[in-house]
Amino acid sequence: MTERDSDIEFDFFDEPETQETTQRRRAPRDGGGPRGPRGPRGPRRQIRTPAEATRLLRLVGLVAFAIFLVVILVFVVKSCRGSSKHNAYASYMDTVRSIASGSAGVGRQLNDALTTPGIKETDLETKLNGLAQQESQYADKAQQINPPGPLRVEHQHLVEALQLRASGISRLADAFRQTAKSKNSTEAGALLSEQMQLLAASDVNWGFYFRNPALRELQHQNITGVSVPDSKVLTNTDLASTRSMIPVWQRVHGAATPTSNPTGVHGVGLVSTKVLPGGEQLSSTSETTITASPNLAFEVAVKDTGEAQEVKVPVTLTIVKKPTSIVKRGTISLIDVGATQTITFRITEQPPFSTPTKIKVMVGPVPSEKTLTNNSATYVVIFTLGA
């Protein structure tokens, strides 16, 4: 045998052995034996069994459900936070509203005391000191309130407004005591006016430093359905002027020796009657058509036509109706000489519709008034239903 034949024979027996070894090496796919190097492979489609597909779908469903739960949880948390925030602001404003109403009630009592004919100075001073104490108590209550964080500055201004009211009324009582024996009504009126201006300032501060900023903060916080209370202690701003306080001092100063017949010319006159809303003025010479609405009201303007300040001026408005007329009564607390004040009557009853109806308005009379020709008027109107 030649050398070439030996080579051929070797190659012939070696090739199958190599293939068989390779097949044995590739056969065990799940075994732990070593694997040889792999060459590049082309794209291969993976075929999953129905069981594997089912498990995959379940996994996708669980993931989707988990995401849904997370979204719902976030929504609930945000909703709870929003509800909690809304409740916090609403509760705070309700507490403030109680104080605001009480403080305004003190203002009405103050106005009544200053305009009561025949009140003695000592009685007025006692009354004023009691009202000042009430305002001080409201300020103390407000100081104990814990406001929502963003309203802490505004709340402090609210407390300061209440403290200013207490101080103003207390100083007004002192001013009456200091001028009890004065002979100069102008100086006395000016001193009283200075204290009344503190009350006017408290009303301005309440609106400018508390109410308006609080409304803006509620809007910034996207909180709706929560109102911010207003409060005014000075129901008649004319009382803050020296012109008004001079006759107030004169009336109180002379109350120790009251007279049944006031001196000077006294009188009031009806200026106009307007329909609200809209402001249309009624005429005593022509018929007026009025569209009734839930906000229907009449504004009556009254002027002091005499030579003295008038207080407690009665005003009556009557809508003639069968079997019972609608009657509204009110009082204008104070009118200075030559000045005009208004009073508004809200009509909550149903007026007669589609038929000529008379409205009668009467103002005064005031004590010692002699001329009554300008104290009343009668208007003919027709009420119609709104669209």
C-alpha cells in the first residue's frame, strides 16, 4: 500500500467519526454539558403552545388590572385631598361668618343708640362701653381660630379689623365723656367723628385686606361653593363725618332737658321710587310696566328738607291687592340736613298680574313737621311675568 493510499483510507474512516461526534454533541438540548461555538443564525419564529399563550394573556391582564388599580387609587387620593381641602376652607369660613354676623349686629346696635331721640349721655356711654366689650370678645374668638395655611395673613387682618372696631367704640364712649360739659359743638363733633372714622376704616380693612384676598385665594385653590363673609359695623357712613356728629352730640348733650317740641324747621320729602333690578323710576303721572322676578324690590329715596338732622324716619310702601295688600315698613336711621338717604324693600310675595295696580309710598312725618305735601306718592303699575 502506498503512502497516498494510507491518506485516503484515513480520510474515509475519519469523516464519519467527526460527523457522529458532532451529532452527539448537539443532540442534548436540555443537558448541562458544554456547548461548542455557534455560528450566525437567521431569524427563527418562536412557536408557543396554547398553555404558554394563556399564561401570557393572564400576565398581560394582571398588569393592566394593576395599572387600573393604581390610576383609581391616585384618583381617589386626589379626590379625598380635594374634599378635605374644601371642607377645611368651608369650615373656616363658617366660623368666620358667625363672628362677622355678630360684629355687624354690634354695628346695628351702635347706630340705633346714636340715633335714639332722648337718650341720656350717661346711658349712651354705658351702652357704648358694652358694645366695645362685645367687639373685643369677637376679636378674641377670631384670634383662637386656626385658619388654612394660605389664609394666615388674611386672617390676621380680620383680627385687626375686629380689634379696631372695639377700640373705635371704646374711644367714642370716652369722647362723649370728655365733651359732656363742652360748650363747643363743632369741636365735640370733630372729636366724635375721629373715633367714628376708626369704625369706617375697620369696614374698609375687612373688605380690602381680608375678604378680597380670601376670594382670590379660593379661586387660586380651585375651591368653589365657599363664600367669604362680609361685615360692616358702620351701617350709615354719614355718621363718620363731623357734619353728622355735631347734631348727634347736640341731641345727646341736650337730652338731660328734653323738649316735646323741637325747635327749627323739620321735614322730610319723598324724592323717588325705583324698581330693582334695573333702576327704572316710577311715575305718578303715567303707568309703568314691571317685570316681576325673584329679585323684585323697590328703592325709596328720602331727603331731609328741614333745618335739622332727622333720625328714625319711617317709610312705608304698599302694593294694593285684594283681599290683603302687600305692606312693607322700614326706618332710615339718620338723614343730615339737605342730604338724601335710600331704603330698599324686597318683595317676596306675589303681586297681582296683568291688571293696573296702585303702589303707595309714604315717608315720615318727623316730629314738628308741618309740610306734608311732599311726603307721599301713588304710582300705577302693571306687573307681568318674566320670560
